[in-house]
Amino acid sequence: MMAETASMTAPLVDAHAHVFTRDMPLRDKPRHAPSYDFTVEDYLKVLDDHQVGFAVLAAASPWLDYNDYLIESVRNNPRLRGTVILQPTVERYILEMMARDGIVGVRMHMIGLDAMPDITSFEYRRTFKRIADLGWHIHLHAEGKDLPELLPLFERTGARLVIDHLGRPDPAEGINSDGFKAMLRLMENGRTWVKASGHARLGPPSTLYLQELLRQAGPDRLVWGSDCPFVGEEATTYQSTIDWLTDAVEDAGTRRKIMGLNALQLYFT
């Protein structure tokens, strides 16, 4: 019922953003170490200023599994959902409590690691089964070059999969890269989505990536995300993320799916 109401009243759904405070404990040797706060109140104001009705907060790698502030932010706020970073030893009871607070998925951040985790181990297989049983999704952030190896492993989990930042294709080969092709093939299974997000990190080819995904896979499993507040790319403006997708996708009905309806169905039902 909430999703039906939202589909009539919310012009946009931002499927990828971060909130944090300076006093949150950083991991050892983080890729980014923001020296400023971007609170949920700050973010909600950005949403209101741009007429965005709903949003999904993504856990970010600098804080590993310190999800406390993210969970507090989505708890009791019907406009927000969240994905968390977890250790594979997490118990189902904890996942169930998180679900009541508005958590809908687990983020697998697999960029900049000294070594990839063994996601075929019992601990991970157990956690992925729990994720699938709860109806959550795996939220994957990986370099495009790693997708041919990773995607078959995640497909075997039985959980829905959401891939960040257009799959971060190898910039040398773009849409012809093995990773991009592997992502397209996996979208045929009906339970894989791709985020049209992070355009500032991907550069001008991001438009081509999005248009090729639309051409080959259609719009039904694409969702738009701003990546606000653009950590490491702070010169990016929120409006530019909207303009980027609007310029890349001519058809208004297709834009409506990518920027709203698909995300409502994926995250809010």
C-alpha cells in the first residue's frame, strides 16, 4: 500500500546515498576519510530541495560494519531504506531486527581490498542463504574487471543482486569489456538490478554505459542513484546527477521507471 501511494506522490527515488558524522569510527587505512559531517538531516533537506520523495542509504567502506548511524537514520522513517555492511558471522536474529528497522540488503564492498574474501566459505554461504530467505538483496560494489569471476558466485546464492555504479566497466574497453558483458548476461535471470549511479566517478563514458544497458537489457531493472554527498568527488552537484540521467534517456516513461517506479518496487515493497 505504501509503495502504491509512493508511486503516485514521489517524483523521484534516490537509490544510492551515504550519511555519516566525523565521530564515526573509521576502519584501518580507509580509502576515504571524510573530514566533515553529512547527517541524515542534511540529506533529507537535499531530497526536499530537489523534490525527491524516497531514498536508500548505502553503508560505505570507510566505516566497515559500523552501521549504527545508518540504522538510526532509516528507523521509523518511511522515506528511507538502507543496506548495511556485515561480517559473515552475523546471526539471523540480528538480520530480522535490522529488517524491522528498514534495512533491505547487505553491501559487499569489494574494491581496494588486500585480498578478496572467500565468498564460497560456509560462513558466507550461510549468510547469503539468510539474506535470500529474508527477501533482502546483495548490494555489490566491485571493479568491472572482477565481475566475470564474482557474478557466477553471487548468482548461486539465490539472493537478488544489485550492482553499483553501472558495473564500473574497465575504462579501456568500456561496453566491450568482459565485465560489462557478464553483467548484461546476468540481468537476463530476472533478479539482477544495476544502479545508474556514480556518473562523476566514471566520467563521460557513463552515458554510453547507461544507454547500452537500456538497449540490451531494457529499463525494468535499472535504478537511479545520486551517490550523494560524492565523497572524493565533492565538486559534483546533486542536480547534475538528475541532469545526467535526464540527458542520457530521452523517453519520459523510461526515465520514470529508472528514477522512481523500479526503486519503489525493489526497496519499498
